[in-house]
Amino acid sequence: MRAVFFLLTRTQLRRSTSVACYNPFGETITRVENKAFPNPRLHLDTRMSSDIFRLDLESLEEYFKRRQGDILSFTRSLVEIESPSGDEAGSKAVVSLLATEARTIYPITTIEPISSQEFGQHLRLRAFDQGNNDERPIVIVGHTDTVHPRGSLAERPWRIEGNRAYGPGIFDMKANCALAMESIRACAALSIAPQRPVVLLFTCDEERGSARGRALVEAEAEQSQAVLVLEPPASGGRVKTGRKGTGMFTLEARGRAAHAGLEPEKGASAVLEMARQIQRLHELNNSGGGISVNVGVVHGGTVSNVVPAEACAEIDVRFGTDDEGKHIEQLLLGLQPFDSRVALSMRGEINRPPLERSDRVVSLYEHARAIAATFGYELGEAQVGGASDGNFAAAVGASVLDGLGIDGDGAHAVHEHILIDDIPRRGALLAALMATL
């Protein structure tokens, strides 16, 4: 392995104390005051100096190998607290566990649960902010909610089979919440202090579109040097340098009911109109570019011998650029009926803007790729159709790298799992990014 070295000034680590602080959201903020936590400047370099000592990146990977069992144990504890989106009790229980763990990691200076009506609690942690408060922080974004309803754990309990650890929500993304915490602990254990503050933001409603969490993500991203998103990677561990934007719409058709046998000509079928509209919408998938449309849910009619007067369809749209998003939104809102006797109404909106593969995204990716190369592997990239909170961060102008979570498979599925041997590699990469950006 080619060696790349961190350059650090010699420092002495000190113990910390904690105090309770006021939080306008009504929760307790625990501020951990590290009275003399070191804040050495750190950067990638290969020079030698009598005033510094060298820390090989290889030491980071070895650290995570030694701590792998502890990381899995903490991950299991998180997985075994079921926290589907909208389950306030589950959300608060996960945040409580993360906050308790954070109190054992002394570079973490602020622990802030933030109430979210109908969802539970977000959690914001701040670390490495002694003496460098003027620096733009590194923001690490994750979420504690899952798509798995209560009872999933009883059906699919935690288990390890060979190199795979299974459990509802482990891949998306409770293992990555554990990894983020351990990355801060790793920097402290190896006397590495990033030159910028680090903010960990775990939202509790990402799987439902981040209705409450979006404002938090955008606010932190606007002030950041870079945003690192801990969503699962693409296949083969590839990070995500592009994500499509998303929109959710509902189309309603109102026609005219009539007896299907006696006088069908007096009716105007809402179901027939909806079928024609669905065909029209799906033809947009062949228009080129990054636009994709899926009509996933359809309802209509009452009984078989009545010309249906009403029909409804739920529509998912994806797009690669802001211009494509505006185009598809205008098209949907301007749909005209084939049958003039049927009235159409459309409601909905663009939910997430796209994360485009901008120069800033590419620059951040190349930095991560160079670090990964020192560990002897190629960090690939992918552009994907799914959206995340990284979309919101990119839309406010932040440099974003997504898909930095542990490799695995089965997000949202019954076979959801992570690859255990990817923990050291991914943990070392995340800690090195915190230390060098």
C-alpha cells in the first residue's frame, strides 16, 4: 500500500466535562466542554519535519478492524430499536441511545435532540469545535428512521451469516449512524483533530420525504465546507455523485356516471380517460434525457355495470436537472382531457431537486477517490434515480458526496444486510475525509 501521511502537531489530549444548556426546541442540549482538546492543523502531505510526527492512513484502517466487533454490537442495538418513520417513541429511543453513546466520545461538544412533530426527534451533534469556530464545518448527514414497520424485527431478527449482518434498517442506514460516531472516536483515539468543526445531523423523517428535516439539512449545508451523506452506496461500494430529483403528484378524473347496459352513451368514463392519460405519461419515458414517470397506484369506478364517474392515479416523476424538473411539472399541471366531458385536476409538487454532478461534486469525489487509492482500492461513482437529503444540500450550493455508507444490499427489502469486511475500509475513508477537507 502506498503511504500517505497526516501531518500533526504534538498535542496532549485532556478529559472533558458536560453541562446542560438551553434549547429553544424544549429539549436538553448537552454541551461537552473539552477544556483543552487539541486542535492541530491536519492535511495530506509527504514532507518530513522535526516539529511533527507522522500518522499513516493505514493506522485508521487498523483501528476500525480492531473496533469492528464493537461497531457491530452498537449497530445491533440500533437495529433492535424499531423506528419506522412516524413512530415517535421509536425515534426518541434511537436518539436517546445515540446521545448516550455520544457522551462517551469526548471530541463531541454539543448533543442536541430536536423535536419533530409527528415523527419524533432529530439529533444534531457537534465535534472538534475548540478554537476553530470561524471555519466552515464538515457536515455529515444521516437518518434514524426506516421503512420497516413495527414487528419486522420479530420476523427478521438480527443475525450474522458469514460476512453479512442482517436486520431491518441496517443497510439504510443504522449501521452508518454507528459508523459516523465511531469515525469521531477514531480521530480522537489516534490524536487526529480535523481543522474544521464536524456536525453530525441525523434526521428522523427522511424516508417520508424530510418534511420536517429538510430545513435543518438546508441550514447546515448552507454553512458547510462539504456535506458527506451516509446513504448506502451503489453496487460495488460506489459513491453517488448524482441523484435524480423527485416529484409526487395525484391526478383525478371526474366524468359522468351512467348505466353500462341501458344507456352507456350518456356516460363519460373517468377510468377510460385515466387509462389514456397513463399511456400519455408513460410515453415521456422514451423522450430522452433524465425524465422518468411511473403511475404506481390507480383507483376508479364503483361497480362493473356503471360507467365510472371517478378515477384517481398517483404519479412518481424523476428528473436529472432543474430544467427537466420545471418541464415535467409544467406538463403535468397542464394536462388536458381526451374526452371533453371529463374534468381533470392535478395536485402535487416537486419534492426534491436533483443532485447534479457538478464540478464541486466531482472535486469532492476525486479527493475521496485519492484517499481510497491509498488503501489499495478504486472508489467508483454512480448516478442514481433515488433521492436523499443530499439533494437538498446540493440545491443550496453545498459540495456534496453521497453514498458513503457501508456496502451491502437489500435496502427496504427483507434481505437487507451490510458486508462486515467493508466496515474498516468505509470507516477509515470517512475519518480521513473529516480530517483532510
